[in-house]
Amino acid sequence: MATAAIQPKLSTAERERVYRRNFRIFLADFVLFTIGFNILGPTTVIPDFVRRLTDIEVLIGLSSQLFEIGWLLPQLFIARQLVRVQNKKWWFVGPNIPVRTLVLILAGMVALLGPDRPGAILGVFFLMYALAGIGDGLVGVPWLDLTATSLDNPRRARMFGLGTALVGVAMLGIAPLVRLILGLDNLDFPVNYALVFALAGSLFFITVPINLTIRELPSGGQVQETIPAMREYLPQLWRVLREDAPFRAMIIVRVLVTFFAMASPFYIGFATDTVGMSNDVAVGNLLLMQTLGSVAGALLFSWLGDQRTVQFIRMALVFGAAQPVLALLAGEVGPASLYVAFLAAGVIQGSLFIGFLNWVVLYAAPDQRPIYTGLFNSVSAVALLLTPLVGGTIVQLWGYEEVFITALALVLAALFVAVRYVQPVHPTLEPVPAPTTD
């Protein structure tokens, strides 16, 4: 069993210094990584890139959710390992060293393959992008546990909210740069996209040395002596789902939101194919509107996230319902309502995820947090595996409008469950044990 070093209890002033130091580190990591991820544009740049390589709608839909699928899938298995681990820092920092180089490698391979090998580029993209997602999923559970143990509740909510707002402000300048790169006459496909990938990958890599400086505080929960056997672990997971009604309801909300995202990769295609916007204008301008929405959502979360996480989740779902409605209107009234649709999308896409994460941290007991985190995310992965197939099939057989209507029904169902069955979580003051060595 991994145990923490026994050290004198921290004074209030010493504890505050640790929290302030960790806040800056977590904030820097969150901001740099999220800017890089937004540069990749899972619902804008990535599907537009794949659309230039194939006209198979299922693959286009899969591309926008591939990273998240990879991120979610391994978490339940990592959670099983972490039940016997007191200190999680190196479970987060260690795998990050190779993982956060993968997008840089992808950029180089795309540029080297050149425009005459679209099949090879497509294969390399799916392989490397999936590996990057899986790798980040390996560190997702220990990372969230670190934010729970080594930040206090107000600072964690502030880190999520302020970090997302800073990302949004930064993207106001970076989004036009992405549009400029993709529209340059002297940069042919796929070199222009490789340059965008390289920009994102560089930001991912910069976070590696930053994370080495995290000072971990033990969770205070009890750890198990051994890794539970699968015959014990799986029934334990089922027991949590069966007996914990609020947690089960929030998982249902998360799954419905995951299926709601089936429409995300098709808004850009709808903008270019139906509304008549050009590729570079659609990707750049709509990404900008989405960014503005994410800033608004983040500032709202900074205000509500510490004490009113559930209320914020409900509010974000209302904004989510506005996106397909406004997109459907764009087919009749033109691009203006599509801009507002992406503004609403920014609120839900930029802040709903951190709302879910914060809810799990506040709700789960410290010794059960890895299991709750892994279960919460991995169940969503099962749904996420199906959404590209379902969304792509709907678009292929019927069209964009039908997938938007389906998405609207799903997000309204999620809102109903969140209002009817999920009760607010009231965080309590946590005793903070002495820190381990760095």
C-alpha cells in the first residue's frame, strides 16, 4: 500500500501558501492545455480537416469526438489501480511526459505525407489523435483527484471558471490566427492544418515542466491494501449505480448530453452546405462566437460553481437547447442565427464539462473519488462510442435538420432529469492533512 509521509500538521498560513502555489500551477496547466485543445477545434477545425480527406459522414462525426472517447475509456481501469494509492501526483505527471508530445508528432507526419496521400493522412490522424486522447485519459482520474485534495473548494471552482474565461479571451486573438493560417494562399492543404496542429501541440508540451512543480496534499481517505479483483470491483461499481440515486441521475444527464453532442460536428457542414458560408469564414467566425460563449459561461461558473454547481448545470442545459433551435432557424433566415447558436454552444461546451467535474469532486467521499470519477466518465464513453454512428447515420439518411431535432429532444430530456432528480450539493469544509514531499 502506498502511504503518505507523516509530517507535522500545517498551520492555516502554510496551508494557504500551498493552495495559492498550486492554484497558479493548476491554472497555468488548465489554460495552456485548453487553449491548445480549442485550437484543434474538435467541432470546427478537426471535422473540417477530415471532411477534406473523406466524405464518409460517420468518420467525420467520429473525428470530432475521438479525443473524448479516448479520454473517457481508460478511466474506470485507472480508478481500480488508484484505490490503493495515497499520493496521485506521479500518476498524473509521469504519463504526461510522452502523451503531450503526440500532437506535435501528428503535425510533423501530416506535413511530411503531403497532399497526394489522403488515405494515409486519415489513418495517421485517427491513430495519433486517438492515442493522444487515451493518454490524456490515463491521467484524467489522478488529475481530478489532485484538484480535489490540493486545492480548496473555492479555489478549485475559481480555477475552472477563471481558467476557462482566460482561454476564451486568448482565443479571441487566436481564432483569427487559425482562420488566417487556414486561408493563406501560399499554404496548401494539408500543411496549413499541420501548422495549426503544431501550434496546439507546442502548448500541450509546455505544460509538462509546469506540472512537475505541483505540491500534493494527501486526500485523508483510506486506501486499500491491494488492487481489488475484477470479480469484486465490477459488483462494487454496480452497487454504486444501484444504490446511489443522485449519482445515477447525474450519470443519466451526462449520457444524454453525450448523445446531444452527436450534432456538434455537423453544424459547420450545415453552415457551408446549406447556409452558404465559406469554409474559412465558417470555421474562423463560428469558432470566435463559440469562444465568446465559453467566456460568458466560465464567468458564470466562477460565480456559481462553488456553491451552486447543480444550478449552473441546469442553466447550461438551457443554453444547449438553444443551439439546435437557432441552427434550424439559420436555414430560413441566414447566418445571423447560426452565430447566436455557436454563442450558446460555447456556454455549454466550455463550462458544462467543468460543472460535471466539480460536482463529482464535491459529491464523492475522498476514498471513493477515483471510483466515482472513473465510473462517471467511463459510462459516458460507452454512449460516446455510439454517437458518431448515430449522428452520421441520421445525416446520411435524412439530413442536418433531423440530427438537430434529435439533439434538441435529448438535451431537453437531460434538463428534465437534472431538474427533477439531481439535488444541489452543499460542500463542507475539509480538514487538510500535511503535505507530502514534492
